[in-house]
Amino acid sequence: MNLAQQIDQDGYDVRRFSHGLYIGGMWRPSSDGRLIDVVDPSSGAVIAAVPDATLEDAAAAVKAAARAAKGWRETAPRKRSEILRRCFELMVERSETLAMLIALENGKALRDARGEVAYAAEFFRWNAEEAVRITGEFGTAPSGTNRIVVDYEPIGICVLITPWNFPAAMATRKIAPALAAGCTVILKPASETPLTAYALAALYSEAGVPAGVVNVITTTSPGPLTFAMLADPRVRKLSFTGSTGVGRTLLAEAAKHVISCSMELGGNAPFVVFDDADLDAALDGAMIAKMRNAGEACTAANRIYVQSGIHDAFADGLSKRMAALKVGAGTNADTECGPMITRKAVDKIDRLVKDAIERGAKVLCGGSILDREGFFYPPTVLSAVSPEADMAHEEIFGPVAPITMFEAEDQAIAYANDTEYGLAAYIYTRDVGRGMRVASGIEAGMIGLNRGLMSDPAAPFGGVKQSGLGREGGQHHGIAEFMEAKYIAVTF
Ligand code: NAP
């Protein structure tokens, strides 16, 4: 069965999505009929078109979310939980189709796309379990004059904005806790990867999510539409995942209306390998931390610091593994490194690699743009990368592993913290005492200690410094972002 047949079988004909924005449970064209082309990054060919929403459409989405708000807020937690659980089950049932859709529009290798669908679905299972465990507080005021009751209420209508690098997971990581909390939402997915968001919207409806509880709009004017939605007094929450630059703009805009913001922003993760690390485990971890999604991940290892005693063996092992990766279209079953999302992304990687080489880096494998159709950059390993190189300070967002040698623990921590970002960091050492010490010295929201992957719906995901505000997932953390505490002083 080919991709188109598989997608048709599950009712996700990509051509169907040229029909509609998803507002109030209905599929509709944009008010001016304009469309956005969706491109297959492995070929550059247009594969579908989705509506280009206008200000009028954004207002309709807010209206639909407002109309559905009371009913959803008053739906029993158990019922909300069962609907979320059904979303999880349907995602698992359709996982192969969803993975192919992600591989098609995002370009990531099918094995990465399958991993993303499993991760994305877990947010529904986790939040289905959390939805019935939202509790308040009850106590006596210190003065003894009254009781203190604290209730947690849904915050209100939420605008959710997501990037293209995880088209399913970045959406479900917001939608599932928002719905568990009792909120209604408007999702604006990235314009490069809208098909997965719309496929999931159809699935939510099938799972029993009432009309208007989740609305999805795509647009080429994200700024004006978001600003207009934030200006609507019914909107009380902005949850954004994307670049730090856009995050700053949105925070400034949200401040005008004093809207609660959760911000999952850019990263620049250090990957630190000490002499006493298990070499094979460190290489396995580096391949995951660097090459999940071909490096297009906010948690991707962006700077690899290796202690002098293990440096040569690590650099040699990593280059062999990277050079052996099979590059190709994400939809090919044997692909291990898919294309980048756009030509612009490839050009940025190329600029960063050229800058590092000019500053003295040595190319161990890869190192220049592949001469083929589509947006490909080969798996690349550089050694002797200067801490002054641009790639030590900017997200590479591609399959490039820059190695810098260090001698002492303090130097590794100083290198790791030499960035405005603080999302994720990785440490490899057999000395757990040192691992915990270094983990506490590194300024990051998440640490992988002898692990190359830390994303887990059951743990709080998020960053410090310029990597963001708030957390997604975790015990109550994710849901708390979509709730307000209400305190009632009671005398009886
Ligand atoms: P981006 O350019 O910031 O875009 C993210 C989303 O914001 C897209 O939906 C985009 O729409 C929208 N957008 C762009 N300009 C906007 C504006 N003025 N007002 C409102 N919305 C606007 O980021 P990206 O290139 O898609 O994603 C990569 C970035 O996301 C990286 O920095 C990565 O580290 C970060 N990221 C962070 C996390 C995390 O959890 N911390 C997770 C994944 C990714 P259009 O597509 O229409 O431009």
C-alpha cells in the first residue's frame, strides 16, 4: 500500500484539507478564499493547500471557542477524561497514517515520526488520568477567623501557537492539558506543517470533543491574527512554542492585555562527556540527542564538550556513526536522516558550518550542502570548534555535531552556561556524584544524566533564561498553566 492509499484508508486524504479551517466543528474556507501551499521538503513539490485565515476567520474561531466554553467547563471531569482517553486510543489506532503524514509534510524520517506520534498520543493518556485529579485546598486562616478555600478554575479561552518541528506533539502537549482543565482553544499550527494539525482535529471530533472546544486555523499573517485574538477580552491565555524572537514579540503584545503566557522557546543544549563516561552509551546518547528529527529539535545537542582523555575515541566513534546514516525522504522506510524543513534552513546551517571552519574547526564528515533536489544537509561532525563560533551561540537546527575539547569540570560548566538559552543539557559520566554536581551547576530546565532523551509527558518540560516561561506535562505542572486559583474566605 502506498502513502496516498494508506492516508485515504484512514480518511485523511491530504487533498481534503484544501477544504477547510476547522471552526466550531465545521470545515470552512477562509473568508477571502486564499490558500497556503504545503510543500514536501524532500522534493520541493507542492503536495496540498490549506486555507489562509483572515482576521474575520480568527474572530469566528474565538467566537466558536467562547460559545463552547460554558458547556465544556461544566462537563464532568470524568467525561472530559474519557474523551481525552478516546483521543489517545484513536491516535494509537491511526499512528501509522499520522506518522506518514508527519514524514510527508515535515520531512522527518518515519522512525522519528512514529516516535513523535507515540509521544504526542501520550499527552492525551496522561491528561485523561490527570483530569479527574484536579483538587483544591482547604484550611484555617492563621488568625482563626475563617476558613481558606482554594478552588482551581479553567483559565478561559486559550490561543495555542505551535512550530513545524513536532507537528503533532507540540499541539497535543497544549491541547490535552487545556481540555483536561476545562478550557476551549484555538490552535494556530505552523504554516509549513498544517496537515497533521487538521488530521488531528478530525480525530478529536470523532473522539467526542464537542464542536468549538478545539478550533484550528492556518494563516500566513500570524502576527496580525494573533494580536487581534489577544485583544479580545474573552481570550485569557497564550501558550506558544517556537523561537525566542517570536516569543519576545508575543510576550510584549500579551502584556498590553495582561494575558497569562506559557512560552516554550529556543534551546542551545550542551552535551558534556567526561573521561569516565561509558563510551558506547555516550555515543548512543549523542546520536539520539543530536539526530532525533535530523537535529531539528529544541532539545537537540547543539554543542558537544568532550574531556581530553576520551575526546579522540568519541570524535572518531561519532563520525563513523554519523557518516553511516542513510539520508533520504522521510517517507522512505530506510531513511535515517530526512530533509530540513526549507531551503532557508539549509542555508542557515551552511552559514554556521562555514563560519566554524573559518574559525579553525576540522570537518570529520559531511560539511557541505548535498547536490540533490529537496532541502538536504548531510550528517556532519566538526571537531576543534571554537567557543566563539556562531554555532556555539545560535541553534543549528540541523544534523551538525560540533565538538569542543575541555580539560576540567569547571570549564565544562562554564562552557555549558555560556549561552542566553537554558532549555536542556546532557551529561555523561559514571560518577553519579559528579553528574549531580554538574547537573546542579548547569543553568537548564531539563538535564539528561547518562540519557540522550528526556521528553516525557509525566515530567515538567520547559526552560530557564531565554528558553521560556512555564512548564508542559508533569505532575500538575502542565494543567496548572491552564487554570487560575480562586480563593474564597469563608466564615461559618
Ligand atoms: P517560529 O518561527 O517562532 O514559529 C513558531 C510558530 O509561531 C509558527 O506557528 C509561526 O507561524 C508562528 N509565528 C511566527 N511569527 C509570529 C508572530 N509574529 N505572531 C504570532 N505567531 C507567529 O519557530 P519555528 O521556526 O516554527 O520553530 C523552531 C523554533 O521553535 C526553535 O527556536 C525551537 O527551539 C523552538 N521550539 C521550542 C520548543 C520548546 O518546547 N521549548 C519545542 C519545539 C520548538 P508561521 O509558521 O506561519 O510562521
